[in-house]
Amino acid sequence: MISKSSIKLTERGNLLSALAATVADYRAGELAPPTPEHVDRWVSQFEDDVQVPILREMDHVLKTTYFSRASVERFLSDLVVRKRLVGEDPCGFWKGASLLNIQQNGRSQAEMVEIFSSILRRRCNLTVEDCTGASGTYIYLDDGLFSGARIGKDLRAWLRADAPEEARVHLVVIATHTYGEWTCIEWLKSEAQRAGKRIRFTVWPAISFENRKSYRDSSEVLWPAVLPEDDHLEVYLEGETDFPFLPRKAGGRLKNQMFSSEAGRALLERELLLAGVKIRALCKRPSEIMRPLGYSRFGLGFGSMIVTFRNCPNNCPLALWWGDPEADPSHPFSRWSPLFPRKTYEKGGGFDDFIG
């Protein structure tokens, strides 16, 4: 007779392997491929009784929110010939367009343009240099739109300095969040008007996730319906007078069924929140935007679960990306082993915020 403990161990092993397989190309060429042992080190930092349930829900969620290089290439390949964007003459559209490479921080745009260029060469026998911009159409490629702040900053500089008097700008991203998308477009419209230019903006995502406050009951980010009792969390909330916590109502209908169930979602929200609060408590002078569920200026944090083969955004829960097990034992980073070691804009960026 097979014991319950043996069944549990088998399920744990299967889930560790499944998760490692889902994210197999995370930062490929920069880090060693994720292994079941790597996933196990991460989940073992949680209480014993929640480790397997966390693995179950993470396995379910990441099948929707993790974007491998292959899935990104499929999205961009489809976009090359999407009639709503390019009309009846795809290659003619791209020859008349111009691919912007104006990102001020990071390399996500340059790498996305590089991927897109190989697809364009294959589908239309065109290089980026062949895309003249003669039609007044510009393409801004990036991997994700979260708050929209980075895209806004990049395009504001372009609007002021290099943009023509009239143009159409298509923002092509793997994933967007509804609030960031709306605020980014409205802000860019204002900036274009301020610059005295007539620019139209359109967003083309592979997928969009709901995160507006008024739609929080159907939100597709981590947004707890209830808060657990925890001393560290209570201390954190006492300092959050400007943006008091607003719970979502459990059971809302989601457009993207990223969670396995309400119970699975609630468990992930609770455990990643508590881990994030503890991580944040290690900081000597934590930034105002460093919140338990991800960098944000509001509430408990952004709560995104989107991770791409390139990187893990800091808008994701701290427990997914914060820490470095290879750091000096005296450094707080050594106290947490991340599932997705994050690449920052600058080497060592942000380390000064932490105490030894």
C-alpha cells in the first residue's frame, strides 16, 4: 500500500520538474537552466504545509504568465502579417514603417528589435535599415507595459526631439496591464499636444491583464481579498496611511483564467505577501515604491505575475526575484533565494538600500 507521504513526495517532485520545465529558458545564456533543485530551494523557504500548494498554484499560473522566447517569437511572427495592423500588404507596411530604438535604460527594446528583425527578414526579406519610416508609422517594441512610466519617459524624449509633426505610433508589447495602458496613452497624448504634434498611439499586446482599482474584483494581479494576521504586516500597514488597503471581493470573473481557483489564488496572495513583508523588513531604508507584492506607488504592491525569458520585472512580488544566495553571508540578500534572479539596469543596482 502506498503511503500518503509517498504520494505527497511524488507530487512534489512532479511539480518541481513541471515548474522548472515551464521556465526552462529563463535568462538562457546568462544563468544556468532552472532545475527542480533550484525551484525546491525557493519553495523550501515557506512553511512546510504550504509548499506543495504553492507549487501547485505557481505551476498553474506560470503556464499563463510566463513568456518563453518561443512564445514571443510566435506573437511577433503573427504580428508581421496581422491585417488589422498591416492591411493587405504586410511587407509594404513594414518597409514604410520605422522601428524605434530609443530606450533610455535597459536592453529589453534592443533585444526585442533584434528578435523582430530576424522574423522580418524571414517573412519579408527586409532588414531594420530597410524600414524607412516614409509612411509616418513608428513601432515601439518592448517586453511589457506595467505602470507605463518607462515607455512614457522614452517616448516623451522622442516626442520633444525627433518625432515628426504628424505620425502614428504602435506600441507592441508582450503584455500590458489595463491601468498602466490607459494612463500611459493618455499621458502620451498630452505630451504630444504639449509638443505641438499630432501623434496617434495604439497598443498591440499579446495579452492584457486587468489591474484597475474599480475592477479589482476581477483583477488579474495579486490583490488579496482578506489580509492574514501577522505582526510584520501590521507594522507595514500602519505606515501606509496615504494608500490604505482596499480588498477585492472574492470570486470575481476573470478574462484570463490564470488562477486554478479562488482558494489557490488566495493562498498565493497570502504567502507571497507575507514573504514580501519579511523581505522588506530587512531593508535599512526601503524605497517608498518597494512594496511586498512588487514595486508600485500604491497599496501592497503591483502584484504582477508576468515573467519573460528575458527577466523578472520588479513589479512582481519581492519573493519571486529578491535576494542572492551567493551574496556574502553578512548581506541581507543571502537570506532569500529567488525563483527568478533579476537582472537590473546597472550592475549592483539597489544594493545600497540593504543593511548587513
